Amino acid sequence: MKILHLKTVHRLLLINLLNEEGKGGASLSDLAKLMHIAEKIDFKKEEREALNIRVEENKVVWNVRAGGVADGEDIDVAKEFEVSDEESEKLTELFKKADEQKKFTLSDFGPVFEIAKEIGYTV
């Protein structure tokens, strides 16, 4: 069992990585694992509304402060997600595959590096 501490950007990147893996074709067993992880880290309706997650100019954006104001309460805090050893291994496997295929970009470096650290993937 592993506890992951993920902020909004981490969750969005992981959900995207899981979706991309699922689009490439996989066994039913692997698809079930991917879906289970995605369901765990997905955003509840209340979270989506509070963060005001939206698409602007082809980018996903959200509020990091309550009400979207500079002096609002910080609402983009890391949440804990419990994943099984098998799910943790699957995430590490996906990261390794994406790393080997050079799918990560410089603009994603900070959050991707933080996720890698959380799941135990070392470069």
C-alpha cells in the first residue's frame, strides 16, 4: 500500500497519462487497473466546482485560491490517495514507458518530477 500526495496538476497529468495508455490498446485486466486508478484520483463534482476547472485557449486551468482571488484561501492543496502495491507498480510502469518514449516536455518537468518522486520512479 502506498499513499500518494497529489495536487490538481499532478492529478490532471496522471489522468491524461492513464487515458493515453488506455487509448493505445491494452488487455481487459490492464484497462480495469487503469480505470480503477483514474477513478481514485478523479475530481468529485464539488472539487471541480471549487477549483473551477475549465479549458481556456486550449489549456486546462483552475483556481488555486478560493473564488479565484489573490487573497483567497489556498484550495489547491495536495490530497492523499491510497493505491495498492499493484497500482503503484502500474503507475511506475507507465512512467517508465512514457520516459523511454520521451513523452514528457520541459513545461511538465516540475510536476512530472514530483509525481515520479511520489510513485518511487527514479531516473
